[in-house]
Amino acid sequence: MRILEVCPYHLDRPGGVQRHILDLARALGRAGHDVTVLAPGAPGRERQEERDGYRILRLGRFRLWRLHGTAFEAARADAGELAWLADLHRQTPFAAVHFHTLWTPWLPWQVYRLLAGRGPRCVATFHDTPPPSWSGQLARQAFRLMSRLLSRRLDAAIAVSDAPASHLWLAPNCRLHTLPPCIDLRPLLEASPPQGDGRTILFLGRLEPRKGALLLIRAFALLRQTHPAARLCLAGDGAQAGAARALAAQLGVAQAVDFPGAPDEAAKRRLYRAADLFCAPSPYGESYGLVLAEAMAAGLPVVAAANAGYRTVLTGPGAAGLVAPGDAAALAARLAALLDAPEARRELAAWGRRQALNTDIHTRLEAFQAVLEGTA
């Protein structure tokens, strides 16, 4: 089956959507499908690039925008690039086109207008959950209206959890499926457990308002009052990198906070092995929680904000790691309780590794294939 995966974001920028698209493409390719990932281009890059099990096709140019405390790219292809894509489809038609965050301007819209309703089976995955603010409420209303219009030319839609599903208003012809944004977790699931020193807390993610890094520093300063040996590793980069360093110095904990920058995959695995707890304090805007699933697969117990997406991942015993979003004191208390309870950490870590299988692409590949093929 010839499949086109449409990514609205630049593939060189870390993000859960990009990771899901690439790992899904690789798994589909290894299962025998002919898979192309279309994403915004970059100056000086070849338009097509062969990868392990799939290829990348780059079109358009992008600008970085910010909305609801996070950064995203808005890319647009020119008329010549779209004509080239249309000709590529005529020569060897795509059997299925899989859009991700279809309402992200402009590239997904352009491909949708070019190909939807013109032969391929069209599926869209919705990853977005706006914040619980007045701007977020407006975004939800806009998403409902846009989803109604866009779904008229879609055969199926995927919501990564109930959070984005709640603001979809789909046409009768468009069947909704709920599937997590799976990634390849096998390297972490097969690795040996972490060997932390009993005092290290790890954060991995972009340093921007939606991820809550500044809140975590405030919670860590409270934690240090009762646990002076505790350490915090803030691994990532972003608009708040300078503010995070300044806040750590202001609160007197700079000597206990490490800023290694955004790690590659090998460095990420080393950080997991050296940690005792994983913390994800995102106050809003999370639809699932790939970062939690990855930490769980690595064998770390997780403390996280009880936003709509993270509650989807931390269920059952894992719910013991949830705290009220935006509450630094509650976050500090939960971190302290787990640092003081090594047996509870081991139990949460064992549960997490089992639960992470639900987010492994190999566990869910048949479900994704069924949606793309129209047999689900």
C-alpha cells in the first residue's frame, strides 16, 4: 500500500508529533508498505531523502509562530511544488493519505485541497488540546467548526485520546478512532533499569510555558528545604532557557540544577539511567503524554501534572504520580514522598514498564494499518 504521511512540522525540531510520524512510517515501511513522509523543507536540503523503511519529501518553507505557550511552524508550498506533488501522485497514486494536525497552516491544508476526495483514502489524526483559558475556549470552538468542514472529505479520523476527541464535530461519513500516538519504545523497554543515586529528578522537554519548567524549579526549591541532597536535571532548550537559569539562581538552587541542553537519543538514554524520578509538570495543552510513556518504558516512576492528556497515560497505580496542575507545593510534596519511598518507586517503575507497551508502535501497528486500509 502506498501511503503519504503529512507532517505539518519541521522534522529537525524535536516534538512528539514528529516522533510518532517517523516511527509509524518506519514500522509501516518494514511491514511492506511504500511510505513517504511529507514535511516542510529547509534551504540547502534535497527534496527527497531515503531513510530506513520510508522516504522523506520536503516541500515549502516555514516561519516559527507561537500560540498557547508553545512554538510551531507554519509552512507553505508554492504552486510549482504543489504541481510537482500532483504529478507524483498521477504517476504512482497514493492509496492513503494520513494528515496530522490538519488545521495547522498552511502545508496540510494545501495537500488536503490537492488530494482529498481525488482517489486516496484520507485519514487525519488530531493531536491538539487547547488550554482551559478564554483563548483555549475560542480555539475549541474553531476546531469544532473546522473539523466539521474538513471531515466531509475524510474517510476516518484518529484522536490520540478523549481530550482532542471532545472538540471534534465530524461529518457522518467520517468514522472516529481513538489510538495513542505510538512510538518505538523497544530500545528502552529492552534496556536495563535505571541506576540512580536516590536523589535525582529528571525533566525532558522544551523549555517553554506549556511544559512547566519554571514551575518545576519553584517546586524543587521547596523540596530542597527538606531534601538538601536532591538534584534536578532540566534537559531541553527553548524560549525559557535563560529564565530557567535565572530563576534557579534567584531561588538559591542553581548549584543543584543541571542544564545539559536538548539531548540526542544516546544522551537521553544516559539521563534515564542516572535518574530516580521523572517529572512532567505541564499545566495544560497535553493531549496524551509520549514523554511519560518513554520515561515509563525506561523504568522511571513518573510524577506529572493531572492535565487531560497525562491522565490518559497515568491510570490505575500510575495515578499516584498525578498532582494538581500549576501547584508547586503539591508537586514538591509528591516528589518528596517518592524520594522517601524506594519501594513505592520500584512498584511504580514496574507498573510503568508494563503500561508503556500500550504506546509502543509494534503493539498498535495492526490497528493503524486497519484504519489506513479501511478495514477497521
